Amino acid sequence: EESFAQTMQKLHAEVVIFEYFRCFFTPYILDDKRKNCMANKHKREDQLCVKLHVSSGRFRLLFANGGYAVFQLRPEAPVSAKLPGEVALELSKPGTWTGYMEECLKRAPEHCAGSMAEWAV
């Protein structure tokens, strides 16, 4: 997560969009062998597109529906990475989603319920 944040800062990027359809472990072998996914070692919550939902504070969820998630980089936020087991636990807690739901209801109440229902499936 932190190396991704640093890359975004170098590129002067503030927002990242993840397409959930592409949020899976790939069978392709990467040049940097340390970053390859191993089925016996990695879990779904190891994926950046998943763990940013319970981010350390470096990323803020701006929008989500059944197809996409949009996160904003917070350049000055403190970093405290979560372990995969912690990510899985946080994803299951209703409080993890409260901030986003409240903001969604303020920003676009007429669309919020639909996108949240779509996203939950």
C-alpha cells in the first residue's frame, strides 16, 4: 500500500479507480518475482483493490458500486499497514463502512442506496 502511495505521489496522481471485475489474482509471472501471487500464500485480502477498503488512512473511499471503487490518496495521512487477517476482520465490521455511507448519503442520497445494494452483492 505504501509503495503504491509513493508511486502515485511521484506521478502527481490523487485518485485511483479499481474495476472489481479485474480485482483477482493473476496467473501471469511478474518481472519482480517477490510480487508474484502464490495460491498457498496469498489471500483475497492481500490484494490492494480489497485492502484499501480498510486502509491505514492513506486512501479515502470516494465512490463504490458493484463495478468500481474510487479512492483518493491522502498524502499527509499516517501509515499503519494492516495484516491480511486484520483486513478480513475489518471488512466484516459494519463500522468499516459507516464513514462512506454517511458521506454517500450527503453527496448523492438518491443514488446511494442503489449503489450500496449493488456493491454489497
